[in-house]
Amino acid sequence: MKLKVYHNSRCRKSREAVEYLNTKGIDLDIIEYLKSPVSLKELKGLIQLLNIKPIELVRKNETIWKENYKGKTLTDSEVIDALLEHPKLIERPIVSSVTKAVIGRPIDNLIEFVNSIKP
């Protein structure tokens, strides 16, 4: 099994998730999405795998969000555009398989996810 990890190496929770997956011996494809931003298609695919609304993927405590978007009524498409323009707003880490994904914070979400996909 190989999992994709949308990772920010400066984030403690993201580093903890990668460390946990490594201790489980899981083959990882680590995507540092701040260095190599995700495409529109990839982001829409992640949102679908996560089974959430785009707004649920937003880090609302980030200054960028507070200064530019907070209090505004945005369509799903506008939220996705904001995430593409400011990848720092994307919740992290996101761990995905071919059929589903999870936001790996708290770590319990990730543990449950890994246990649900083990053969």
C-alpha cells in the first residue's frame, strides 16, 4: 500500500503524521504542497476523497484568511480558488489512498484511517 501525504515540513502535526506512517512501514509519496502546489483537479479530487465541503479544508486562523476572506460568503469555487492562490490555507497533513483521504489531525484521525485501509 502506498499513501500520498500532503505535507508541510514546518508543521509539527504534519511531521508527526509522517513519522507515524513511517513507523508503520507504509510506503509514502510525500508532496510538499507549499513548494509544489496542487492543481485544481488534484485539489477537487482531494476534497471529494475527504468527503467534505471546501470550506472545511481551510485553516481559518491563518492571517491570510482573516485579512482577505473572514466574514465573507464564498461559493465552493471561490474557496477552492483561495486555497489554490494561498496553499498555506490548506489544512495539513492530508493523507490519501486511491479511494479515500483524511486530514491527519488530530493523530487519532490518521490512526483510524490507517487501520481502516489495512488489507
